Amino acid sequence: MKILLIEDDALIGQNIVKSLKLSHFLVDWFREGEAAFQALNHSEYSLLLLDINLPGINGFEILKNLRRKNTQLPVLIISARDRLDDRIGGLNDGADDYLVKPFHLDELLARINVLLRRQNFAHTNTLNYGSLTLDPVKHTVIYGGEKIDFSSKEFAILHALLENPDAVISRKKLEAKVYDWNDEIGSNSIQVFIHHIRKKLGEASIQNIRGVGYKIGKV
């Protein structure tokens, strides 16, 4: 799962990114709103962590703009602004939760997981296909009754394929799912990750549709 973080404080941002990556999340981090808007238009995210006091456009305006587009992206505001009217205003503008700084990173992760569970319950909590069960919140894969470990990027690819088991997903779309905004993407990197997945689930687990992309196969 990929999270978008908009936070202008370098130390806070670095600590959040480190904590999220240790919890197997992919993270794009921006320190101002305009660049984040570009990322929102070109990448898919599971959740937005949004500071309010940002250079240029502030977090409330980012949130209002986001909700005007009717997007259902979960938004967790993280802000030092602890006044009641700020918290009520953020929630009324469309935030799903509001966490006041300073906070413990474990609490941040707990709140993120609550929002992701809520989002997934609106669809399904787990993805099941053949002998495979993937839980996007717990970041677990059960295959043939056994837990199989995957890296964050391998997991993101498998998640994308299982979300649309009848669809062929292009390499470009998979890259958007698994890479951070500033990552340098190797020409064959998706193929390498798919090779690793096939080693764990079997050669037939992912089909390569030449010139189009990939789809989940026999598992």
C-alpha cells in the first residue's frame, strides 16, 4: 500500500517515512502542496497524511480541493493546531481523522490501520483467489495454508493483480503502484519482482500478456 505524506517539517517527515517503511508501506513525501497535487493526479494512494501549516497552499485548501473531486481517499490530518475549531473544521472539510502533534508514531500507525480497515471493509477485508489469501491491512499472504513473506514492492504488485483478477495490468500501472515519486525505475525492475513472486507461488502464478501487461494466473 502506498501512502502520500504532505509535511513540511524535515525531522517529523523523516521519522514518519522511516516508521511507515518499517511497517511495509510505500511512501511519497512532499513538503508543499503544489507538488503533492501533481502526485495525486499521477499516482494511486491508499491514504493521505496531511499537515495543515504548509508553505503556499495550506492543508485545509488541499483537503477541500480533494473532496470537491469526490475522491474517497482516506485523509488523516497531522497538525500542531490543537484548537477545537481547527479539529472540527478539518473533520467537517472531509478529513477522516485528526491527530494533534506531538504524537507517538505507534499511535499514528494504529490510526492509519483503522482507516485502512474501514476503507477495506467497504469492499472486502481480504482478497481471495484460488489457494491465495491476501490481507492488505495486516500485510500478510497465505498460500496453501502457509504464510509466505513478500517484500513491500512484491506485495504491492500481487495486491494490484488480485484487486482485478480478470484484468491485465500494464507495467506502467504496476510501477505507479510500487515506486515512490522520486525513485529511479529500472527498465526491467517489474519483471524482476514478478520473477521473485513466481519463485514463491509457482511459475504459472502470474501471466505475461505480451505487449499489454500482467494478470494473475493459476495459484
